[in-house]
Amino acid sequence: MSRTAIAAAIAAQIALAPLASLAADCPTTLHLHGYLTVAVAKCGFREAINVVSAASDCRAQTGHAAATQFATDGIRFAQGEMKVKGGVLPWCASVRSQYPSLISGPMRRR
């Protein structure tokens, strides 16, 4: 399964599952949070509060260093995808279509 498919599955899990069940997969939750942080910074989106809350809970469970590494991996993944998609605007459009329940607000390139 590709990383994009895994991220989409986790996005669906976050959107539909209670936060307690997310703790079992903190590395993926933190990776997704890192990925969506890039969408916030580059596209002007707002990240869903349930993702932020789950990532915060996971950070407390995994510790600062591990949480930072997982989130950094998500940021790097987003940066790589941005290159593959042909830049910021196409990537932002892709994120909006893939994760509509996890981001909100109008797309504003920053």
C-alpha cells in the first residue's frame, strides 16, 4: 500500500473514530499532523481540531523527540509530494480533494 493510501486511511480513521482509538497508531497520527502542517503553512488551510488534539495526545505519549521525528517525516513527505505534483498550487488542490474532513478554509497560497 502506498504512503498516500495509508495517509488516506488514517485520515478516514481520524474523521470517524473516537480519539482514544488513535492513540494506538501515534506514529501515523503524528506523520499526518506533520503533513497537514505543511498544508496550513503553504495553502492557508486550517487543520481539523481533532487531528491537532490527537497529535497533542500522541506527543505526550511518545515523548518530544519521537513525536518531532514522526511529524518531520510527514513534513518531508509533503514536500516530496509537492515536487511530484508540480508545485504548491497543484499540491494544495490535491490535499483539499484527499482530506476534505481534515482541513478547512479557503486555499490561500502563502
